[in-house]
Amino acid sequence: MYQSFLIKYAEIAIKGKNRHLFEDALVSQICHALREVDGEFNVRKEQGRIYVEAESEFDYEETVEALQHVFGIVGICPVIMAQDEGFDALAQMVVAHVKEVYGDKSLTFKVDARRARKNYPMTSMEINAELGGRILDACPNMSVDVHDPDVMVHVEIRNQINIYSSEIPGPGGMPVGTNGKAMLLLSGGIDSPVAGYMIAKRGVSIDATYFHAPPYTSERAKQKVVDLAKLVAKYSGPINLHIVNFTDIQLAIYEKCPHDELTIIMRRYMMKIAEHFAKENKCLGLITGESIGQVASQTMQSLAATNEVCTLPVYRPLIGFDKQEIIEISEKIDTYETSILPFEDCCTIFVAKHPVTKPNLNVIKHSEQKLNDVIDELMKTAIETTEVIRVE
């Protein structure tokens, strides 16, 4: 049974003088992810490698699943680690490993030896040849294929010996927290949780703002968004979820503004409120799940109209994705089934039958003037009564 994992990472390795900062962040994220796993673990970095070593009984599948949620990891290799006690001892461990994992299967293999210690008495090529021969003797159903093997047997000679022959894919990306923080506008739909996942994958920490409209939206709709935030937080780490009561603002817009402009005007005030909390929490931008042309509020003209109220940058990681591509990601990160639960969303309640698709910004601003006598107080109340939930 494996007691250790060798963690592989890619992009961090090209960060030059800042590499150690990214490695430290990855170690921190791994430690955080493993807090939810039964068992004690030691996470350490050594010679350009990160190791996760179990120091007690642990659940293998649960541990791998936790590591697969840590951005920055590209590969998780269950590894045998041992002290160097000479080549014969090394060969015995390699043969025992291959026999235990692959048994009598008819597979092709290749040995890939790497020596970080160049004073080792054999060259890498000599190690490959000798270990390959011993595997063939012990496993007669296996054969060598140096070009496209079924099994790659890795042997690393460092301060200790590392032996591994499988690599479980990680999520890739950058460690969360290495590229600042942003505020996600989170709804109960398919798109915004995926947008949060995508931006977190680039190392951005996220908080979130959700707009609900009681009594038009139910507590079940609110809980659905909390559940979505929990699913995203498996990848992004803890999220401060701001739950804004948007009912009175929506009613005022519905009563005073042209109905074909409802969606755009509501989106503009949502962006203003989300930006307020973004600045309050030292976020460097807003994140939305918008994709060009997907709905009336996501035409180029509509996006420009909503952007105009913001002073922070607005990041739209799904901007060029079609719906099926977004759905595939949502299925991969387990948000899809929650997203399609049939609970109301405040964006879908006050929707015009024929919303404007090419809004004129001057016309929109003129319509918003009809709110001048009430909007400041409504915004103030919405902000002051916002509920904040820490989601992990």
C-alpha cells in the first residue's frame, strides 16, 4: 500500500526567481485540502519536488480526490520512497512493485531512471537496462517497448529512492492566492459557478455576491446557491458569499423603467453593488459567467452597457465558450446537477418578453433617472442588510 505521493506541477516551474513563492502557495493549498481527509500528512518540498507523506492510516481514494481539487497540481504519483541501500535492494523494490501492481498481465513497459545524484555508480542507461532485464525475468508476460509502453516505470535517485509507475491527472492551473482576489457574481445557473472555477484555476482567490428577491425567490433557491458555492470552494478554497436582498430595487426598476430595458438596468445595479463589496474586500476585479450572444443581456452592446458602471475590471472567463462547452465543465466539477434544480432565480422573475438586445447607453441612463428619488436609499439598504456566509 502506498504511503506517499509525488506531486507534479508545470507552470510554477517557469516562474523564475518567484518559483519558491508559488511552491509555498501550492504546499499551503495541499495542506488545506488534506484537512478534510482522515489521517495525518506531512507535506514538504525538496529539490524541485513536493511530497505528501501519510503519517497514519488514511483513505487512499479520499486523499487522491482531495489532491485532484488543488489547482497547480498536474500529476499525482503514488510513490514508493526508500533509502538507498545499493542497487540490488533497489532492483528488488522495483520488481516487487511491478509484480504487485501489474501481476501476470501482458503489458509492455519501459524503465525511465533519473539520477539527481550524479555520483551514483551506474549511469541512467545502465540502470534502465539492468532493471528492465530483471523485470523481464520476474514477469514473463511483460515485454519492453521503449516508444509507446503501456507502463512507464520511473526510478528517481535523489536523497532517497523514488519508484512510481502511474500518474493520476490533477486539475492543472496555478495555486489559488498567487494572482490576487476577485468578486464572482454567483447565480443559481450553470455558467457562473464554472466562471468561478475557471478564474480560480488561474490562481485567483474568489469571494461571491448573490442577489435574491424574497418572496419571489425561495429559501430553497438561496440554499441552492450556497450549495453551488460549496462545490466551487472545493477548488477555490473558502468563499465569503454576500447574499443581497434585491427585491425592492427590482420592484422600483419594474415600476419606473421601460420593460424592455429591465434586464440591462438590473444588471447595472447588480454590478454596482458587487463592486462595492469587491472594493470593501480588496478584490481586483469582478467575475461573471457571461458568454457573448448567449442571451439578450450578453450581446456586445449589452455587455458594454453593464461594464460602464464599473471602475474595476470585469473578467468573463467564459466569453468565447458555447453552452455545451460550459455544460461539460460544469459536469466535470459536479456543479451541473445542482445548477439545473428548478428553483427561481431573481434574474428570471422580472424578465421582459422582448428585451432590448442592442441597448443605447444614453437611453439607458435616461431611463435610470426615473429612479433618482429612491435608488440611493434602496442601494444603501440592500448593502447594509446583506448577509455574509463563509463557505468552505
